[in-house]
Amino acid sequence: MKVGIIIAADDPMRLYAAATYAATELARGNEVGIFVTGRAVPLFAEGDHGDYPERKRMEDLGVTWAAILKEAKQLGLTIAVCETVAKIYGLGLGDFKALGIVDEVTSMYTFLEKFGEEVVVF
């Protein structure tokens, strides 16, 4: 099955939940794609996870959302960023190199054509 995950949240714990869900679906043998939009877009460009109470402990355990997504990429995870929101923030594909996990900047339409079978929003 193809699973699409739309991430619009900029809250690190919601991003953690989305990353964990993506990794779990991949481990279950499903094809998974993430579409990043809204306030989540700058986080995928800057690589900045912000400051939040759980950050240090999550980093120590290696379970930040970015760390989980980097590992999930090795299992075939695809990550796309919303082209319209990227333009709003003045970002292009090259701006998403910091984390090294974004594959393309594209439209939600294109993303849903590939991963619209089952969609979960975070």
C-alpha cells in the first residue's frame, strides 16, 4: 500500500509522531511519502529543531524527528516540499540541503497522484 503523510505542524513532538508513523509504515512494508507544507517548511530548510523541553533527551536517545526521517530515507522514504509554501518563504530546492532529506519541491496534486491511496495529516 502507498501511504501519504502531510506534515504542516511546526511542533517538534508532532513532527516526532509523524516521523515515527512514517518509519513504522515503512517497516510494515508500505511505500511512504511525506509532503511538507505550512509552518513545517522552514524547519526542513533550516535544520533547526527549535528549543523545547524534550530536545536534549531526544537528541541523547537519537530520536529527534530529523534523525528518524534520515534513517527512514534508507528504507525508501520520499519527502517532498510544497512549492507554493516554499515560494512564500523564499526557498528553493537548494535551501533544503541542510538536513539532506528533501527529494523535491512540488505540488500537493503531484504528491497525491503518487501517495493518495491512504493519507494521514500531522
